[in-house]
Amino acid sequence: MEQCSDESSRKRSVVGEDRISELPEPLILQILSSLPTKDVVATSVLSKRWGSFWKVV
């Protein structure tokens, strides 16, 4: 039972982390540039920081 509890708390901590937003802007733009424009525009709602990235890509 202890192992199950540890696993569920580890999953919660991973879900709560936002590691993508910690990436530098040039890397995020490079990743977004490999996506279709429709998907890039859709990502603009994910973060205030990402709101204008679709205009650059």
C-alpha cells in the first residue's frame, strides 16, 4: 500500500510542474515553427507568455 501512495504523489507532482515554460524563448519558437500554423495559434491560449508567439512563427 505504501508504494501505491508514493506513486500517486509522484504523479501529482509531475502534473503540477510546468517545465515547458522554463525553456528559453528561442527554443520554444523553434519547436512551434515545426508545427502547423493552426496548432501554433491554438497554443497561444496556453500561457500569457505564449500569446504572441504565433505571430513570430
